[in-house]
Amino acid sequence: MSDQWQIYNDILDYINGISIFDTHEHLEPLSLRLSKNVDLFNVFFSQYIDTSIISSGMSLSDHDIVIDETTEIETKWKLLSPYLENVRTTGYYKAIERVFTDIFGVSSLDDNSYRVINQKIIDANKLGLYEKIIREKCKIKYCTWDNLFAEHSYTAEFIKPVFRIDDFVLIQGNESINTLEAKYNSQIDTLNSFLQLFGNVICNAKKSGCIAIKNAAAYSRKLLFDEVNRKEAEKSFNRLRIDNCATYDDLKVIQDFIVHESVKLSIDLDLKVQIHTGAHAGNGNYITNSNPVCLTNILQKFPKAQFALFHGGYPYGGELAVIAQYFPNVFIDMS
């Protein structure tokens, strides 16, 4: 073996021995996964890559059929396969293809292999799956878990949960507050009672093992959270809760105030602040909503908070790189 290949293999061995901290995971609880009829299509083509497939021409109704548990796999393949050539060079598909090769030993997805891959996925759906793939294969030591699966939890030692604060931040009207009252069995009449509940919920999340709060408001609005004084926030909250006549401006005032309060809580409780920036999952959003430059006032105001800004801010990577250079409390998350 040449010296060049020896160096290559030495570097590869070193890399393969590194333990990984997965900082962004929406892992489906295994108990929930085991209760489903999983297959090639609803595991790999129900999210992320679906954005590219739909943008390349597949209808939403056909995509719904493809990921439906009850659809025959031959029908699914007939609907999906014409669009695969349009997405094979995307990063999302390359990640899926790597799974087929490394986990299932199949080099490509095509007419001859889709049934084989499908059966391997079904056979693998059993207890121990996550430990085998996450811990043994990927050498992931810890995952920070953003739970998108209501009323489900995951207690594995390597799972480090984060608490998504969007239900508290994205107040759209009295219905939003009524939902919080029902969920947490609390009464919310004033801004003070709202903040008291919010603080209690975050404290309990911390006690249960959460290591960060997550703000994904960029899916619904711009990441510009103006500074709002308490009196102004109370007036807007009262117009919403008491007078039932809140305007759009009132809702923005309330949301902005709550975001600032959430960062204060993160400092008090020693929790990191994860914020979605850059490209969204799904089709048809406003990319300008998630420009990390919008967060500058927050980053300046709270130097003691630690911010993880997600997805490299893509396509605002240059801006995010400069922001990270400016602010010691900002960390670029490339996941």
C-alpha cells in the first residue's frame, strides 16, 4: 500500500472513531413507528425529499397516495418512479441512497430493487432498530430531540430533548390561548398569568431533561422580533383576551414580547436557544422570513444567551457566517 493510501485510511479510521452529537432530530418514537405499517415510501418519501418531488411535478393528491399505509407498493412505485430522475442529484436523495447502500446493501432504487428495499425496511422495523442504526452504525452519542409527535415521549439515554416554544410564541388569537389553557389545565386571563404558565412549563421541561428551547417561528412569520415594553405588551394582550378586538399589530407585539421573554428564561435556566433559519421543509413558504440577519437585535440584546442558528442559514450562509463572527454567543448549526 502506498503512503498516500495509508494516510487516507488512517484519516478514515480516525473519522469513523469519532462520536457524534446529533444536534437536530425529529426522531419518531420507536413505539409509534412499531405501531405503523412502515414501508419504503412512507419512511423515506414523506418528508424533506417530498418538497423536491412535488416541485418537480408530482401532484399533492398522488403524493398522499404514495405515503398512505394502505396503498399497494406497486401502485406507489408506479406513481413515484417517474419523478425520481428529477431528484436523484439532490442532497436529500443522496442521503437516502446512502442508507440503501450502507444499511440495506442495495446500490440503487429502481424497478428491480424497490421490492427488496421495501421488505428490508419492514424486516428492520423492530425493537433495537434505533440503537443499531443511531448508536452502532452512525456512532451518534447523543441526539437533541425536537418532539413533533404529540403525547409521545422517548426515554432512551442518548435522547436529549428540546422544548419547542411555538405554541406560546405564535399567538394568532384567543383560540391559541384557549388551546394552551386546555393543554396545561390553566386559566389565562392576563399577560402575567400567561407568562407565569410559560415560565412554569419551561421550568418543568428543564427538570425533565430538556437542554434547549426551539423557536421555529420562521415557518409562519419573519424572524424580526422587535423590543416591546411590558406596558405595551399588556395593552395588546388585554385587547386580545378581554376586549376580543386585537389587531395584527397587537398580535405581533405579543409575539415579539414573548420571544424576548423566552430568551430571558433560557439564560435563567441555562438552556440553549435553537432557532430555525434558512430553508423550510415543505413547499410554498417565504424564504425571507428565515433570514438570520433579522435576529441581530436579539443577538445583541442577550449576550449571555447561547444561540444555535439552524441549517447554516441557507441560502443566507454568507450573512450567517458574518453574524457568527460578530457574536460570540452565536453558533452555526449545519444540520
